[in-house]
Amino acid sequence: MPVNPDHGPEAVELARRTAEFVREVVIPAEEEYGGVTAAGGEALRTRLQEAARGAGVFAPHVSPEYGGHGLDMRGRALVFEEAGYSLFGPLALNIAAPDEGNMHMLEAIATPEQKERYLRPLAEGRVRSCFAMTEPAPGAGSDPSALTTRAEKVSGGWRIEGRKWFITGADGAAYAICMARTSGEPGTRGGATMFLVGADNPGMKIVRHIDTLDEAFFGGHCEVLFDDCVVPDEAVLGEVDKGFEYAQVRLGPARMTHCMRWLGIARRAQDIAVARAADRQLFGSRLAELGMVQQMIADNEIDVAASRGLILQACRELDQGRSGAQSTAIAKTFTAEAVWRVVDRSLQICGALGISGDVLLSRFLREVRPFRIYDGPSETHRWAIARRVVRRHLDGRTPGAQP
């Protein structure tokens, strides 16, 4: 990844070591298991994370107090892209979703006791976690205010009742961060609370694994039932009725870290395609010398560079303490679609080889397509982007050039 003044020397050096580690250690493991992390199980996760610790690249995002490097969002952009060059890279560095986003939120709002109980083992890679927010229709999805899962106050704690689905990593997670309604009705913006629910709680059950296009996420995408799930008062994460606000603490940065990781895969796809085009002889010349192929290669490079710039702009705003709502929505929408275009073009350049198991492009294609839906579909983000632009006009505000 190109370096610019936004990147400090520690991030630059960590990115260099990460790139080396991914090529020498992670990609061979990825090829061994066909890009499917579940095929290697917990033994694979443990092996890769121990190797990452040995290479000094483990947990670049969490503070040194919890064993990490404490990079800001711009530093993460550099390192996460290098880790994302392999489907297994984020798992190895302990920056895979949903754990990475959960660590960010726990650092921001958990009590000291909660940090020791939940954050530290997660940051050290001893456990996994999940984030239980999304619900089957008519519950919370793109519209979080539709939240139907409820938590009722009982003696000494809370009783949670509801059903969640597409809960990434739920199978095997040590605990869930569950969002439930503690006041108000579905459709109202307030009244949600975050709860920490241990996997050993008899009221939390995994109903099924949802069969999906992608397979790279450890622990699958699950439907989870909260039935007479009683938790103590100490399980409340943050303040009661502030859950929607806390969700934004997690979701904005998490959208950007998703973009960073998938941009690494886009670069990998481009590298595979360019190597093929430079080597393949066709119609008396190299494939790379044919105009239509050159256009695809150029368009790939443009999409990667534009995505990187949008991600960095959004990260700059987040590092400055700004909400970044508009910039993260723009970056997420563009990058999710650009990554898909890059992988699709790369597969096309490789022809029959591209759809074979000899290269991982077809696996990449299946993995990146859901990103246009996860963390908010492109259509929802476009709607929100347009609303902000119109509101700005009606308020008489002119945006001017962005710093």
C-alpha cells in the first residue's frame, strides 16, 4: 500500500512486517485449506495467531495495555489492508470481524471490570465473540430502530427475549454483545441497551447455521434465540437506553476496517490477474498487450486507489473525533462495489483458470459479494448520503473543499 504523511513510522513498519508475514506464513495456510477458515478449525486459528505474535504483528488495533500496538484509524488502514491480502490474514492478526469491532467498543465504553473479563481475553486471542443486533423481519436490520428483542428488568438483573440472525461468529463465541430494547416500541430511535451474555447462559441458544454465499468468517452466520435469558446488572454494557448511540461507536469504524480488509483482497485479485496477463500468450501477443485487458487492469487500479483515498479520508475524520457519518457511508458504498468489480474483472482476465480451484479468485468472488449487503446495503447508504446532502442544502450550509 502506498504510504503518505497520514501514516506514522510505526504503522509503516508494522505494515511492512505484516505484508511479509502474510506472504510467508498466512497464504500457504490459506492455500492448504482452500480459503475456508472453518476447514482448519480452532487449531488453525491458534497456530496462525501464535505465529503472528512471534512476528510482532498481532493485535495492531488494541491499546498496548491489552497487548496491542494502539494504532489509530489511519494506521489501521495501512496494516489492515496488508493483512487482508489473504482471507486468513485478519484471523491471524486477531482483527477479523466481529471481534475487532467488539474490541473497539469494549475499549470505549466497558467498565474496568468488564474490560478485564471480556476485552482482555478477546484481545489476547484466547476467546472469540459475536455481536447480536440483526433480527429476522420485521426486526432490526438496515433500520436498527425496528429492534424487537426486549430486555425486562427483574430482581438483580434483566431478562432478554428475542431472536437474532446473521450473527457472525456465534458458534464457538465465548460471549455475545446483545442489543435489546429496554424502553419504547419498535420504530422509535431510543430505548436500546447493550448486554454482555456468556455462551454458557442457558437462555442463549444457537438455532442454526445460515447457509450463505461466503465461508471465510469463523463461526459462521447463525440464528440465535434469547429465551428467558437472565443476566445480572453487571452485564449491562454502558448505560441503559444508550444502545443505539453505542452502536454508532462500533459501526462507523467497523465499516472502515471491513473496507480495509477487503481492499487487500482486491489487490491480491489484481496481482493474480496481472501475473496471468503478463504471462499468457494469445493471438500472437501477451494478454496484457490487448486493449480490452489493459482497460480492465487500469480500471482495477483506479478502483483500488479511489477506495483507498475514501477510506483514508473517513479515517482522518474519525481520528479527529468527528462522527464521520457521511464519509464512512461514502467510503463503504464505493469500496464494497469497487472490490466486487476488481475481483470480477480479475477473474474475467484469467478466463477458465479464474473459475477453477487452481487460483482463489472464485472464492474471493463469493466472499466479497455479501459485503455490498453486510454493514448496510449500498442502497441504504445511498439513501442516507442523499438525505444528508439535501438537509445541508435546506440548512443553507455549503460544504466547501474537504480538508
